[in-house]
Amino acid sequence: MQPICEFDRLVPGRGVAALLADGSQVAVFRLFDDSLYAVSNEDPFMGANVISRGLVGDRGGEPVVVSPLLKQAFSLKTGVCLDDEAVALEVYAVEVVDGQIRVGAHSEAKAST
Amino acid sequence: MSKLVVIGDGMVGRRFLEAVTQRDPSWEVTVLCEEPRPAYDRVRLSAFFDGVSAEELSLASDLPGVEVRLGEAATEVDRAAKVVRSATGEYPYDKLVFATGSYAFVPPMEGKDLPGVFVYRTIEDLENIKAHAEGRRHGVVIGGGLLGLEAANALKLLGLETQIVEFAPWLMARQLDEAGGGILKQHIEKLGIGVDCSTGGTKIEAVDGRLRMDTNRDGVSYDTDLIIFAAGVRPRDQLARDCGIEVGERGGIITDLSCATSDPDVYAIGEVAAMEGMCYGLVAPGYAMAEVVADRLAGGEATFPGADMSTKLKLLGVDVAQFGAMEGPLSTTYLDPAHGTYAKLILSDDATTLLGGMLVGDAEPYPLLRASVGGKVPGKLADLLGGGEIEGALPDGAQVCSCNAVTKGEIMGAIHEGCHDVAELKTCTKAGTSCGSCIPMLKQLLAEGGVEVSKAVCEHFTQSRAELFDIVKVTGITTFSELITRYGTGSGCDLCKPAVASILASLSNGHILDGEQAALQDTNDHFLANMQRNGTYSVVPRIPGGEITPDKLIVIGEVAKEFDLYTKITGGQRIDMFGARVEDLPKIWRKLVDAGFESGHAYGKALRTVKSCVGTDWCRYGVQDSVKMAIDLELRYRGLRSPHKLKSAVSGCARECAEARGKDFGIIATEHGWNLYVGGNGGFTPRHADLLLSDVDSETLVRTIDRFLMFYISTADRLQRTSKWVESLEGGLDYLREVIVDDRLGICGELDALMAKHVENYADEWKGVIDDPEKLQRFVSFVNAPETPDPTIEFEEVRGQKFPAGTTERSQPVLLGTPVLRSSQGK
């Protein structure tokens, strides 16, 4: 797990992008209930690294992030795109230790897609 | 080729030409038109005084094989030679159609030809009335029927004190009974128009540069400046009489049900025809006749289907409707003098079948009642009469749109075949495309057909945007979390969050990135710039009215150069800089703000630009200072958040160089002030804006735009442009005018206050960011590496500027027939 930033740096209901040691980019979201989610930052439809700037919310109770480019919704739990199930974001493990957000270095959900 | 001559180019004549060219294009058609202009919408003639131009009333269109000879009156029909003559030509025919319409009836009264005495029939009449009314103060209208009330309205619009004089004992005696006429009179007098019934003019004389009309009542005479005869019309049948075609006792060319006259090669249609002896003064039966003759000329066997004489009008803001029979075995009435409403239903003797009726003051049940004539009474009498909730289904055969003869069955069929809204029904069935009075009925039938039009914003809120706006306004809630906890479910989404963010911003709740509001903003609002396909942003500083100094132009150039931005002139008279990295946005804006620029809100559902032409300062033609007005308006409404983007333009003269009629609100200068148009847009479905006000001063203009915008912001759906919003208002533009000009709902004070609050609280959003370290924090590519730009963003150079890498190769070069310049270098 690598440290990203202070938990308090995140605005509830929004995300940030972080650059990982291997050069990959991760989007980390803090929801209104202070839960954290981390997914890959690259929009699989357009190829731009912008997922962290999407709006979060829920669809039928499932927490989602919506791509700011073409507005597809992705589950924050599984990474799967709710508008096209063949497409998914990678999901990263995320935790808070001593007020620091830490993200797993490698995707743990990739194998399932 | 067979020759067809049509005498007259009015509404019915024009409908006939369209029908005949469609069914049988082989006819060679000549139209002789006495008026100097082609067919226009005489039903809406009075709109001329509302500022609608003659061009806008025009019904003319180029039809193949049709020659229209304007200003050339037919003077003689020679049936033996089968030729029509005018002062200048001769037109042989195989078939001849009379569509000469009517003329205004003027009783034989002394003084009827004096200057200042007019009839109310053609655009020329209206132009003459308008010219004569200039600088005068009083007018008399003779006739209290439909036409008389229209004329009275016109005089009122021209600013004249107006008196109606009607010979019959009550107003609209042909459509209403005494009680209905009484209620109507009450409404009209409330508007400041005088009404004298049972009164007839006997003599007009010129006295001291004014007019005096004596009457049949002792001691009653009127001193006035202008008199309009609006006492009915008579068929223009003289030409037919002269050539020996049979005419009726009370005038009109006698026809059978195929519209043929006593000469089988000659037809008559519209108001000049006396079908089996009966003249029809409405346009719908005339249209039916036009279709009958077109069918006959194409070899068909059509006959006149009978006429629905029902009428529904809004006269001087008062609803009046009459349908079916005027009298019958049973009748039931409801009179409410307090609210000024009257309803009467005519029933069969067993009270089960509706035969007819009339409504004054409130015509809401009209579409249902009219469609039910001849069938079962569609509900409880008390509800029908007293304006209660009406339940009851129409039979399939009931005619819903009488103008275009569309039945309920046809409409339900169209709904089952996939029509989902009124617009689609209009296209598929033509219902609702003429007078529009059946549109509420269409909505009801859509609901009956199972088409549910949900106004819910999204799965988290069952309320419409307008309802949420009211909730926020009334409760004073300032956070999304409180709103969704109290009035919604779940945690929100990309639909409701920006909608609520916009509502909070419209109600002036501080900077859009303050506190929890930051979490609601769409990505563009969140970074106060427009995200492009590769994750970079475009930057658009405001350039009010499109006016910019050379120094400011240089600053934009310097900024673009320093940050290596692609630049393009936008359609809204400003400059867009593309390819800005998120971490560069604050640096770019620091320089722009220091040079005096503000956010252009190109990223927001907000006022974008107010374009202008060059106006009086430079242009030879300009009549008002359009640039100054555009700047004033843009500065007034800058930063105003709304359900969708707002665009505007100001043109300095009628040449309309700023394309104001393609805007949400457009202003065109006139000799006397400004015309205001609303509800236009470009985009996927372009629409010209409609005239809301004409010849108003700057103060009235701005006040009306304030109210228009705030009423729109308060009541529109999410992402509903003003054009769709205006169309969705029941009662349309007239209703809008009543609300924001006449203050019918009593909300203008509140709308004014909301706009005043917006103007007072405006602050530049970008300045608010660059002065706030906490807000600046988020403008980084990576939270853990704030100095590192996103390494995946790459550009390439095309046409001397940078573009996102990998996009340009996907598009093929544009092949034009221009010479290719080959470089000789290296050869």
C-alpha cells in the first residue's frame, strides 16, 4: 500500500487523482458518509485520465462515479460500467491509516473482468 | 395542359392551391389577387398591432405550376368564351374557382366615407388605422361581435380610449345568450373599454377636426377621432352576379355539396360560397371546401362533410367559446359574477346527449365538450359547468381537432404507433396545428394512452426541477444533503446534483465552489472551464457585447502564447483558448483577471454571451445603440445560473446582423425603441424567437427580460431551453405576456426581487478562486505530486497550432476544389 495524502484533503462527495509508483493513475473518492473508493483514473471510452473529476452518487443504491466526458456510470465497488457491462475500471484497495489515505499498488479486481 | 384560374388569394384560396398542386400537379394555375400581397393569416390579423409583421402573417409559398398575379383584380368573367379578364390581361380557363371571400359591411350611413372612418378587413386597413391613430386619443368601434371586439382590442393596443357600439342588445349575439353577453361585457368594461348595446349609429359628421357620431338613442352621440365599422361581412359575389351565376337571396354564390355553382365548370369556396344557401364565415369550413374542390379536380367524388361552427377565442384576454347548438330542448347554466364566468350546456330532452353550449371567462372544458357534441354528456354536469375535475372518456369517433378533422380514434392510433408527445402528434396527425385549442385535449389523450410524462428529476427526487426550485426558495435550504434527506432518497447522482447546484446558484448562495456546493458541480463548473476530449480545458474570458480593446486582445494573445494554447474565435463573439492543463488554469486566470477579464461562464448552464452588431456608432443603418445595450445586458445577467445555457443578441436595426431571433432572448432596435423576442435557439432544432414586446423603452425592456429569465429559471425543467419552455406553457406566449407584463399571477414583484438579488450579489467566480488558497488546492493533476503534469496528455501540431495527439489523424483531410500548394524546398 502506498500513501497518497491526508484524508482531510478530500472534499466529501468528490475525488482526487494520484500518481502511483509504477506510473499508473488512480482516482480516489470520498463519499458523503466518509467511505473511500479507489478506481483507475483512465476513462476506458475516451482514453483520458479524468475519472477522478467525475460526479459521484448512486444508481439504485450502488455507489457510482460518472465519467465527466461521455457520462457513463461506473460502480465504485466493482468498477463495472453500468451502461456497458463489457467495460470496467480497475478497482484498488484503499485504507486510512493514521489519517493518511493509502492505496494498494495493484489492481485486485482485474482478474475478474 | 388544362388551365385553372383562381380568383382571390386568401386563406381558403391558398389552402386550395396547396391541395390541388399536391393531388394533381398537371393543372396550369393562374391566381388573380386584388390585394398587393399574397395570402396571409387573416384570423390572426390583429396580431399586426401586437408587432407581428405582415411578412410573419404571410401564408405564401412557391407552388409548382402556380402563377400568382398580385395587385391584379379580375374585372369580368366571360363564361361563353371561358376567359377571365382583368384591366391588363386575359386568362382562359377550363375550370374556374371563386375564392373572393368577403368585404366588410358598412351600413348606408351619412358620413361613412369621411376621413377617419375605417373598416377592419385587410392589412392595408390596419396600416391606415395605425397611421391615423398616431397622436389621437379616442376611437369608436361599431359592432360588438367577434370582429368588433378584435378591433376594440386593436385600438386599445394603439393607446386609444375605446368605445364599442353594438346594435344588438348584448355582445357577441351570434355566439352567446344574454347572460353570456352580460358577463363578457363585465370583463371588457373592466379593461377600460366602453360598451353601449342596443345602440346604432345614425350619422357621422366632421366637427372641429374630429368626428361626431349621432345614434338612435336620444341625446347619445360620440365625439371621437376614429371610427371603425366592424359590423359583419358580406360575400364578394358581384363578379359572379355580373356573369349570370346564381347567387343567394342574402348574397353568396350558390353551390351544391361539391362546391360546384350553377355553371359546372365554375366552383366557389370559402366565405363567398353559399353552400346549399348557407354562407360560412369561419376558416375551417372554407378549408374543407378547398379540399373538396381539389379532390373533384383530380377526378374524385368528395362532398362537403358539414361544418363545425364551434369557436373558442381569447378576446381581450377573456376566454369565449361556443360549440354545437345554441338552443335545444333542455339547458342548464352556471353563472358566477364574482369570478366572471358563465357556462351553459344544451342537452337532449332526456339530458343524456350533449347538443351544444357556451363558455365565458373560463373555457378550460371546451376541448372535451366540443368533442363530445352529439354524444354522451362527458361527466357530471356540476363539474362541467363549475370547473371541477372532469372525468369521462370520449368516444373514438369524437372529433378532437375540428380545424383538421382529426378524431380521437386517429389520435389514439398515432399514440399506439409510438407518438409520445404533443409535438409528435402534431406531425403525425396534423391535430393541433391550426388554432391549437385542442392541445390540452391532446395532452389528456396522451395520458389516457398510457404515455406518462414523468417530470421527476431522477431516481432520487420524485419532484420536478420547478418543484425543487420552489422548495429551496420557500424553505431556504442551502445544502444538497439537507434537501435530499428531507425531500429525496439515496445519495444523489449526476442528474440531481448539478440541477440542485444550479438552483442554489440561481438563488444567490455565494461562490459555487463554497463548502458542500463544490461537491455538486458538474466537472466543468467544478474547474470553471470546459473539459475537452483529452482531459485538458478550454478557457473563455467574458467579452461583453463582443467589444474589446486592442490591449485586452494582446493580453489574450500573450496568455495563449505563454501557455501554448490553441485559439479560436467563437460563435458568440469571443475567444476560446484550448488545451489548458488543469494545473495551469489558476496561472492563466491570474493573468487574465489582472488584465481586467472575468469568467465567461462558457462552462456553465448560465448566461453565455450577448452578441451585438456595430450599432449606431459606426453603422449607416443603425437606429439604436445596440453595442451599449448588449454590454449592459451581458453585465447585468453575467453569472446567472439557469436550467440550460442562455444566449442573447442585440441588433441595431431590422437588418438583424446580430441574429437576435436565434437567441433565448433577442433584441432588435426600432425607430421608437426596442422589440423583444424570446424563445429562440440554434442547435439541433433551430427556432426563431417570438415577439413578446414591441417599441418599448430601455427600462421596460430590461424589466421584462428580468422577469422572463427569472420566471424561466423558476419553472423550467432540467436542461429545458427557453424555446421548449415557452412551447410547454399552456397558453403559450400570450400567457407568458400576461404573467410577466400584466402580472396576472402577482409574482412580478418577487421575480424583480430575485433578479435584483442576483445583480447585487454577482462576483467574478475566477477571482474568487485565485484569491482563495483552499480552492486553488484542487487545481492539480495529482494530489500526491502537485508539481507533476499528467504525462499522458500529448499534443501535435496542425495548421500552426496544437491539437490533442492522435485525434487529427483519424479525420481525413477536407477535400476542396482548391489548388494544392506544393513546397519546392528540398527538391
